[in-house]
Amino acid sequence: MRAPVPLLLPLLFFAQTPEPVMRVQARLVTVCAVVRSKNGPVTNLTARDFELLRRGKPQKTAFF
């Protein structure tokens, strides 16, 4: 025995509704540095005092 078509339409609608997809990508690398001179640790350094390279290319410093 066949089911009437009106009963199958709601099932087909829900079967074809895709699940919501959310993709997130974040890149944050922490680099620790201790700078010392003959007299001990160097203080009061800023981001401009450092150069970060990735495969030989300079990278921007987002946080310091």
C-alpha cells in the first residue's frame, strides 16, 4: 500500500535541509624572549626592537 503524497512532502523537506556549518581559523603564535647584556636583563624593549621572520620574510607583530 502506498502512502499518500501529502504525507511524504514534509519528510522530504526536512531530509534536504542542510545542517549549518561554521568554520573558524585563528593563528596566534607566542614567542618568548629573554634579552640580556653584560649587565643583566635588558628592559623597556618595544615591538620595533624585534624582527620576526617566517621562511625569511618579515612578519607583523599583532600584540606585544
